[in-house]
Amino acid sequence: METPGKEIPGIEIVVEEDVSIGLKSKVILYNDDLHTFDEVILQIIKAIKCSNTEARKKAFETHVKGNSVIFYGELKECLSVSSVLEEIALHTQIVT
């Protein structure tokens, strides 16, 4: 039986700490000529779990303005949303 607190050779213990300080951030999506509207819409739905109508509005705004805010929330959530959008090589930026 192992004693709590003892190190086990070859095993690395990683402790995740919540470093949230309550600052809100936003994910900005940039327009490109590489993806179709349908590709962008589906990825937005996957990233922020919104309706097709809302995703279509966000994709159209991004197309017309060159960029748009796709998500607003905690930094940890923004990192997750950005990561999903970038799965298909969409260009994003997180701003605090």
C-alpha cells in the first residue's frame, strides 16, 4: 500500500488550479476566403452551441465587417471556443 504524499517513480502528478480572476474576454472571428459559409456556420454551432440562425447571423456579420465577436465570457471558455473554431483553420483572436 502506498503512503499519501510519496512520489511514485515514473508517474507525474499534475494538479490543475483555477486561476480565473473573473475578467470577461471575447473571441473575435476573422473573415477569410478559404471557408464556405456552411463550414463556418457548422463550426460556430459546434464552438458555442447556438442555433443555426444565430450562427448564420454571426457568419454573415464576419463576412460583411471582416471580423465579429463570436463569443463573450470567461477566458477559459474563450480559449475553448477559439480552439474549436481553429480546428478547421479559422482565424480567431481572444481579447480581454
